[in-house]
Amino acid sequence: MRIAIPIVDDWTAPVFDKATRLLVVDIEPGRQVEQSELPSFVRPSDQRAAELAALGIDVLLCDGISTTLARCIRERGIEIKESVSQAVDEILTALIEESRTAQLRPALAT
């Protein structure tokens, strides 16, 4: 599974639409395979959605996202998990643990 997390200071960015850094993480059952950080430029919704699709993103984890951008991303088959506001290391630990059962909890922020 390939996951994208917009980040600011090692935390999820408050709003994906304005995020300028994107953490991309590949996770297999029980372990993290790869991690890279990419610049993510603010641009129109359809271009942001195309960027995620080109990266092969399966799931976008974010704290908040505009309705327009969320729609564009979902139209490309990418799942969005909102209201995730945590330190990146906590999110990754939870994702790796959950990958053992191949399911993400609906809200990781609880």
C-alpha cells in the first residue's frame, strides 16, 4: 500500500490544499518498505490529484482537505482518510501495526 501524508514539522499538515511537503510511504504487512519526502506544490485541484495518481498513491491521510480537491482525488480512485492530526512517527507506527491485518482504522487520530 502506498500512502501519502502532507507534513509540516513532522506532523500532518492542517490543510492538504496548502501543504508544500508530502511524505510517501510504502507499507507491506507488518513493515515499512520505503519512505521518501517530496515537495508538493500548491496548484489547481485536478493537477494535485493527477500528481497523487502518478505517484501511485492508494491512500491520502490528512487533517483537512477542501471538498473540490477531495472530489478530484477520489475520482482517481484514491482513498482519503481525514481528521488525522498526529506526529508522523505515531501515524507510521499505527499504519504498520494495522497493516498486519491489512485494514486501516477509520480514524487514526483517536
